[in-house]
Amino acid sequence: MFVLGIDPGLTRCGFGVIESDLSELESFRAVRAGVIESEHTMDVEKRLGFLVTEMSQLLEECQPDAVVVEKVFFQRNAKTAIPVAQASGIAVGIAASRGITVRQFTAQQVKMAVTGYGAADKLQVQTMVATLCHLREIPKPPDAADALALAMTYCMVERVERKYVVTP
């Protein structure tokens, strides 16, 4: 199974593709990771259009079985949350329009799944991503590592749900 994780952002949108065999615990292979970047000087409308184009191309190239996007959560700064929500909506909408399974997880859910500690710091999450994917170093930039962590979370949750959820 191939899972595309998206760490949404308008200036930097992280992405990471994981291959995983859901029948095996901790079977993760990082296939691809990076960021989609747009110039902060561009009009928001052009940046969103650019993100649509780049995200569509990414989905076409990767052909994921599922897409997981970080759930937007903010407490203080609505000004920064709005562009993140716009980028998130693009990722969710494009994937859903193609019939791809889409899930969203909060940062705390990702930290809990990847490190076992819901208040883990970024370095702890990044270190576990590298460890679980058998990488020699932490994926860079951090947005890419976060996206891989999102994809890994999907695989972990899906594995548990398939094992313990009884369908009638």
C-alpha cells in the first residue's frame, strides 16, 4: 500500500510517500518526500492555483492508495491558520475528487502514533520517522518528515482498525 502524507501550508507544503505492508508491524519504506514551495510575494489566488497544479501532478505521479492530511488546529493565530486551512482543503478536495481514501489526523495523534508520546517534540518525531523507515538521517526539510509521519500514522491506525473493527 502507498500512502501520501501532506503537511499543509501555503508557502511550504510538505509531502511524503510511504509504502507499507499493513500485515506487518513497522513495515515502512519512505518512497519520496519533499516540499511544494510558493513565493510569499505571489498573490494568494496564484499560490493556491499553483498548489492545485502541483498537488494534482504529485497524485498522478505517486498513485497513492490513501492520502492523509494534517488536521488544521489553531489556538492563537488565525492569520496563519487560514492559509494552512486553504492548503489542507486543496489536498483533501483533490484526493477525494479522484476517489482516493482521505483521512485527517491532528499533530498530537501523529506524535502519539509515531513516538508513543502525544507531547513529543519535532526532533523526537523526526528521529522516529528516520528510525522506522530505516533512513540514515532525518528527512529534510521538517515539513517532509512531518508528512512521512502522517503517512505512517495512517498505516498504524489502518492496521489496528482492520484487525479489531468487526464489520457486520
